[in-house]
Amino acid sequence: MEPAFRQAFQHDNDSEVLFSGVILDVLCKWVWLTWLREKVKYFR
């Protein structure tokens, strides 16, 4: 029973992992852009 349960759990987790991956990607890009903007502001 455990392998089947684990398989179902893994399948259910796939979309969750993908979703959090997208959120992390957006968050990283946003932080990088904010940091870049601050750097540009500092150099002007």
C-alpha cells in the first residue's frame, strides 16, 4: 500500500513543486530587478 500511496502523493506534489518553482523564479527576478534599480539610482 505504501508505494501506491507514495506514488499518488508524488503525483499530487508535482503541480505543487512546479507552482512553488514558478513563485521562486518570479521572486528571484523581482529581487534582482529591485537590486538593479537601487544600484542604478545609487550611481546616478
